Amino acid sequence: GRFIEIGNNVFIEYKKTNKGFEKLEQKNVDFGGGFERLVMVNQGLDNIFETDLFLNIIKKIEELSGKKYQDDKKSFEVIADHIKSATFIMGDNKSIVPSNTGQGYIVRRLIRRAIRFGQKLGIKEGNWVEKITKIIVDDYKNVYPELETKAKVIKEELLKEEVKFNQTLEKGLKEFERGEDPFILFTTYGFPIELTVELAKEKGQEINLKDFEEKLKKHQELSKTASAGMFKGGLANHEPQTIKLHTAHHLLLAALQEIFGKSVKQKGSNINAERLRIDFSFDRKITDEEKKKIEDIVNEKITQDLNVVKREMPKEEAQKTGAEMEFGVKYGNTVSVYFIEDKKGNIFSKEFCGGPHVPNTSLLGKFKIVKEEAVSAGVRRIKAILE
């Protein structure tokens, strides 16, 4: 017969030492069991997607697609599992949203794979992903109230991702059908390699992942070389004007977050005596009005004679302050955080940073954005100067 593991017991009895294994004074039994599987067994079923944990989600997918669960179990299960997972990740206090890097990329992959299977089911209705998320929030909000608290943010992020990926999917599928290189699909069209592999498998084809990974590695090395500065923080040197632009860089990031929200994160930087450059997470072109608003905020802070203060503290304490962490840097137990604040201690910017900076924003001059452009899907770039 067929067996389903619903849990397991780990008997913790020994500890490993230089001399071998020794018995523990305190022995423990560690039980590991999946909640959904426990519910499945309790309800006398052999499939978690038929339990009441997924019942309302499956019904909604049936309503949206006009198909029954039994017609295409895999597509229903992928959509239900992935959207539920993405909803919980975005509803977490870490505020993870879809992006091209780290945890955000996992969320993006989950949502996009669900959308792909939604298209396979023939779902035509717009914003359908958000409709399923609403079911999930309603089902779980009493146990996980943070889902309801963050429902608006989750809805907005899902809508953006659905619109963006539908455009990507339309272009990417055409290029895939033409036999385009998976690397070009990924870098030019933002088409996930996992999706290319899945589509190829459906057609009985095989993707050369080794070739893809080699090309991607070369691409990343070139990007890294192009954007790397000689010093930490992307500084090309420690000339006076470079240091001024470094401080302006902190003001710029804080201004971007003030206008567009804390989900804006630095993704790279390069600063020399001529200009600063910041790469940041944002999914559309910034309008002229928004650029003017960014400039106004930075210049206002410059004229307010804000102090730039370096404070050293334990890393955990620094994280609790909510200070922005420098992109791609590994920190020790003690870190320095630069605060840009007024005479009363009201903070406008706080970042993990090794410096150097000017002591006061009044030394900077006038801030001006000279260029704003896309770097890759979900990442924009601003170049700015001080006049």
C-alpha cells in the first residue's frame, strides 16, 4: 500500500565531542509534523488540498476558471499553494515584497508561477490573484491578524506583480516559441529560468542549465565590476567632493523612502567626485514631478543644517533602530551607524555605514538629479550632482 508521512520523532540522546559521542544528561524527543497533513488525516483524506484549509481557495479558483478541481489538479494545487505562501510571506512583519533578489525573489517566483498556471486554466479575469488572496486573508485573519493589517499592501503588490508579469509573459512566450536563448529570455525579458525549464519540459525539450549559469555568472561579474567602487560604500576615493556626495546619497535614499515607502531599498551605489549613483528597488519610471519632489526634499534637508552623527553600537542594537543596511556588506558584532538629524535629535536618515561624511548638511551645496533610468526589472538608477 501507499504510506503518507504525517510526522516523525527525533530522539535526541547523544552529543558529539572530540572523543566521539556522549550521552546527554537531558534527553529529548523532537516531534516534527506538518499541520496541513495532520488536518488531512484528521479529516480522513489523503490530499491536503481537499481539506477545509484549502476548500475556499479551491472553490474560488473553480469560479474564476470555470473548471473543476478534478479537471486539472496540478494547476489548482500550484495556484492554491503558491498564492497562499506568497500572501503569508508578504503579510509577515519583515515586509518582504516581490523583487529580483533574496527573499523577494522567492515571493516573485511563487506569484509568477501561480499566474502561469492560472493562464493554463484559462483564467481571463483581471486582478484574479488578489481575489484569491482576499479569501486567504478572510480565512486566517482571526489567527493571523497581521494579514488583515497588511491586506492593502499585499493587494497592491500582487496587482503590480500580476500586471507586470502578464506583460513579461506575453513577450517571453513569443520569444520562447521562437527558440530564444534562455539567458536572453531571463536578462532581456525578465523571464524566469524556472519557467523556461517548465515550458521546455512540457514540450519534451531540455534546457542546458550549465550554459545558462555560466552566462549568468559572467553577466553578474561584469555588472559587479562596472559598479564597484575602490572603497566601501561604493566610494571611488575620499576626496572632499566625494565625501559630500556620499552624505547626499544618504539624504537621497531617505527622500526616496519618504515619497515611495520603506519598500524602496538600495541595491547598489557608486560615488566619485563628479556625481553619485544609486540603484534602488522600484518598478517604474519616476515622473518629472516626482524627481522635482525628491530634489526639493533633499535640498530642504541641506538648508536645515542637519548634523551628521556617527554612533558605534552592537549590531543587534543598530538593527533595532531601523537603520538601513548597506547593500552587499557583511557586518561584524559592532557597527557604525550614521544619523542625519536636527538639533533636537529628530532623525531624517539612519544607515549602517563606514563613512566618511561631512559633519553638517549645510556644507553640501545644491542637489540636482541629472539622470533616472532602469537598470533591470524592478531596479531603477538615479545619478545626481551637487552644484
